[in-house]
Amino acid sequence: MGSAPKIQKTLYNAGSIEDELLQTTALIDLRDRTSLLELAGAFLQTKAFISVDAGLLHAVIPF
């Protein structure tokens, strides 16, 4: 779900913090690597979910 990270960087400016967080923490970037059904399964296994106010944020709230 979502665009690949390189495409998203052209659409908004998050600076380099995104890359830094992915390299220095246990965060997992699932953008452009999962289907909606796979994400639903991933939500069931998460302890925390970080997102902008977008469709996926609203999809995870019931979990």
C-alpha cells in the first residue's frame, strides 16, 4: 500500500529524518511492499502504529 518511498519524497518534504529513523531503529517500512490484506494481518501483530492522517490510520483504529 502506498507509493514507494522515493515517490513519496517528491510529494512531501520529510527531510532526512525518515531515512535516519529507518536506519537507526527497529521501525519497518512497509510502503509499496504490502497489499491491504497483508497490512490488516500486520496490524494484528503490532504494538504501535505510526501514520499520517490517511486512510490506513482510519483502517487500523478498529484493531
